[in-house]
Amino acid sequence: MVFTKTRRFILLFAGCLLLLLATGWQVFAGGKDDELPPTASICLCLRDPVDESAINAACVSLYHVAAPAGAGGEEPFVYTPAFAACGIELRLEQAELLAGRLAAYAGQERLAAADQQTSQAGRLCFSALAEGLYLLVQEGSVAGYYAASPFLVALPLLEADGSLNYEPLAFPKIERMAVPEPTVSQETEPEPTLPEVSDPVTEPELSEPPAREPVEPGKTDPADPDESRLIQTGQVNWPLPLLATAGFLLFSYGWPALWGKREEEDPAGGMTGRPVAEEFAARAADSVKTAEAEDVTDESQA
């Protein structure tokens, strides 16, 4: 009987001890999973894309989007209560698109976030963070720069070598704003009116007047009444002597052959008493002399 009571006591004590050990192990294991190093944080640095200068006073908001799903979950993360109703599929392979949609949802729902500004060195840090997926959104923009695109950061961050980084440093891409060109006034000056260009008028060349012989003072040529009607191109009296001579020769040889010799007539009849041929030759000679005298007079007058 005594043995039975002792046996029951031992079995009860052993059961309680096993229960305490099991409970203590679970508490220790759970505390190890939730505990993170005290330095767990997410830091970022904003730099000018051209000269690498620091960008100061940039405001950034931090949202805790998702927590680890645990070993039994199909996905590595599950939404936190703040994002549980967003209805956005949590696909990390499209991180950039996912970050933009989550940022739009957070702004629409005005979800609570941790806000900080970059220092003069262009840095800021969010510390004492739990494991999970975080969304960083720049609120507004800095003068002269476009706002950085929203991006996601997993904590801890799995590095390429397989190690876990509990203090990741992000360098979000930021771009400068284009400097606007000075606007040109719409009012334009009227175009100057060019004078019409006409073909140059060619002036006729003036020929020099023909040289004239100097006229003795006090002596003027009488005006010729026929000068205004006839154009004088030179001396026109030169053929007269030749014609008179030719006529005389023809007459002197033709008349005797036709009529023969005639007797001398009485002086009262108008003849000189010389043969007819000699009479006509004398008259022709007088005509030639008269013509030559007229020519000399005309030349002296010219």
C-alpha cells in the first residue's frame, strides 16, 4: 500500500517536471525567434546623381508592410493588419511595381508611418525595427530634384553571399529637374519691309561732239535756206567739171560729123565769126570755169 502511494507520487512529480521543461523550452524558443539585435535598422543616403553632393531636408516615410510568415507558410511574408485589406498580391519579384501600388494605397488610406528627414550629410536611419518587409516613400520633393521612387526593403536583408544583413544601407535613385529655358515673349517685332529692287536704268552713252574748226571772231557764215531741208554729207559739186568736160568732148566730135562745116555767119546773127565747133567749145569752157568758180566760193563759205 505504501509502495503504491510512493509510486504514484513519483509519477506525478515526473509528469510535472516534464510539463515545466516543455513549457520553458517553448518560451525560450519563441523569445529567440522574435528577438533581433539592438542595432537592426534601415538607413538610406540621398546623393546628387551628377556631383555626388548630399541632398538635405528630404522627408521619408517608413511603413511596416508585412511580417515573416514562418516556416509553415507558403509565402515568406504576410501583410500586417494595416495593409491586410489592400487586396494587392504580395509578389516580391515585381518589387518596383508592388512598391508603387502599396505607396498609393498608404497615401489613400492615410496610414500611420514613421517620418524622418535627411541630415546635411544626406543620411537618415530608422532603428529598432522588427523583422519584416518595409516600404520607404519620399514625401514631396527637394528643390531642384524629382522625388525618389518608392522602394521595399526586407529586414534582415539577404546578401548575395547568403549572409543576413540587419543594417542595410539604401541609395535610392534621384534625378535632377530640368532647368526651364527662359520663355520668349510672344510679341514679335514686325519684319522690316525691304524696298523693291528695280532693274537699273542704263543711261545712253553720250558720244563726243565732232570737232569743229575754230571760227574767226566777227565772221559768221550765212544761213543756207536749204540746209534745214537737205542733209549735207560732203561736197556734191565735184562731178560738175567732169560732166561738163565729157559733154564738151562728145559735142565737139559729134557736131561736125552730123552737120559738116558751116560758113561763118554775120556777127549780127549772133555768131562770132569762128567755126561752129570752136564757138561751142569756147562756151563750154566758159561754163566749166563758171562751175569751178562756184565750187571755190562754196568751199570758202563752208
